[in-house]
Amino acid sequence: MNEQNLKWYIVRVQGGKEKKVQEYIQNEVRRAGKEDMVPQVLIPTEKVYQVKNGKRVLVEKICYSQYVFVQAKLTGEIQHLICDIPFVSGFLTKESPRSKETKRNPYPLPEAEINQILGKVDEMIDVEDETAPSFVVGEPVKVIDGPFNGFNGNVLEILEDKKKLKVEVKIFGRPTTMELNFVQVIKE
């Protein structure tokens, strides 16, 4: 299929069902033998760190909730095939400027916008650990998670491989050394 005939469209879906809709679209297109008409179905995601049970966990988060991006040569048949899938509420549309009717047509994304989105997706694959904050030995920090939440201290040692810091805090007037994750402290 000629790459120029393919355009990117946004499909509106029920919240939390993006991955299921992606799977349904891919299966329906394969079943109908229209892989050349719909070569890609994409859900842009980003990797973010969250603290769960005192540990820093890498989680994949959907960038555009309730939207699935579809590259397609959008014929009436393909449009109906996608709109008939469970949890799909339709395409992102734009009013037709030529008619005064309220008829809405699926709106293809401008090339610059989809390149920006695809670039963002590629960037998230390449960049995983660059979100880790940089600390300096001797720097004052504040504990924001764990049993010593609210205590202030200084960085004694940085354990890059473990993503942890050795921090000295004063407990009852005595210096105490603790090992904390990067996400358990903030710079003061």
C-alpha cells in the first residue's frame, strides 16, 4: 500500500479499555484481511517511577487516556469495522467546512503532530533512568517517605547502582546513618 494514502486518526474509547481496544482492532483487521489498510494501532505510553511499599517501581502510564491512534486508509468499510468494536465511541472528528450540516468527518492528524507523538514514544523507550535526580555528597536533604518522614539530613554516600543514598540524620540529638531510595528524599 502506498504510504501516502495512510493517515493517522484518533479513536475515542472508554477509559481504561485502551489496550483491550488496541487488541480488538488488530484482531478484527487481521480477520478481515485488511492489514494493508490498517498497519498500525498505537497507544502512546511513558515510563514513570512511583513509590510502592517504600520501593521505587517503574510503571508504564498511558499518555493520552481514552484515545487510541490508528494509521489507516480510512474507507467506509474500515471506519465501520473500527466503530463497531466494543468500547469504541467513534473517531475524533472535525466539522466539514464545505457544508452547513452538522455532519462530522474523522479528522486525520497533521503530520507534524503525529511525528511529535511518535518521537515522544521513541524517546520514552530510549530514556529510562534519566529521571533519577542527581545528588551531591554533603547536600542537605529531607526524608519524604518511610518511618523517618520529615527528618532532615545530609548525603554521606551515593549508591548509583542501587539507586540509594546513605543519609545521616539526627535522632534524639545523635547522628544516625540510613540507606534510602532516591525517591524517598528531596533536596532542600
